[in-house]
Amino acid sequence: MVKNSSIFIIVLGLLFSSGCGTEKAADEQKSSTFISGSYKLQGEKGRIGILADGFKVGVPNKYMWFFWGTKEELSRTPFKVEAIDLKTGEKHPVLLKDIGTPNKTVVWEYSTIGGPNSGADAHSPSGMEFPTSGKWKLNAYLGEEFFGSIIINVH
């Protein structure tokens, strides 16, 4: 009986480990780099990307988002980013309004996105600032609909 219990626990552990590996592989795939127009982007090719120019903790910076989708999807507003610190699981707003001014404000969303740019169907310039270093998952929403995720490293 002990032998069968041990085998069951080992098999269960292997199944759990393989499931976690699949999720991790999917996240790594979403954070791959690709070229669109003249830009090197990080994200999910053919769906969502962001300029892959380093992310630094506590430093407000400008970033360009790129989207591929149907006219219906891309007409939804607002554009929202839910940033998840993968170390703690905490959700944070990271978009900045009025970047570069003393009145900069951290917000969850922007009211609109722009049209085609560099091979993408739509784009959105943004300012972002991250409160801590580490791995972050950026969940993007158009309207209330989930659009895609990008995994980044903040240094």
C-alpha cells in the first residue's frame, strides 16, 4: 500500500510540474521579441507588442504599444493596462498621464488609441513607471475585453 501511495504522489508531482512548465512556456512565448516596420518589439507577434527598449524601476519613460486585430476590437475604448508584479502577484497601475511635467499622474487607462503604425493595425503612445524591479506581466485591455499580455523585466 505504501508503494502505491508513493507512486501516486510521484505521478501527481510530475503532472503538476509539467502543467507549471506549460504555463511558463506560454508566458515566455508572449514575451518574445520580433520586428514590425523598423521597430524591435516585445510581446506576441501579430497581436500585441511594445518597444523593447529596457524598463527601469522608478524611471518614468515613454513607450509605444502596437496592436493587431479586427476593426471591432481596435475600436473599443479605453485602453487599460493592468501591471502584475510576478514576484508578489500584486496589480498596479503603471500608465502615466502628463509624463514629463510636475503634474504626472499614475492611471489605469487612456481614453483612446491611434491608427496604423509601423505595420501594426493600431498603436498607442504611453508613459509608464514601475515601482519595483523584477518580472512583470502587462495585461492589456481594449474596452472591457482582454487583448493580450506581455512579460517584461524591469531593472
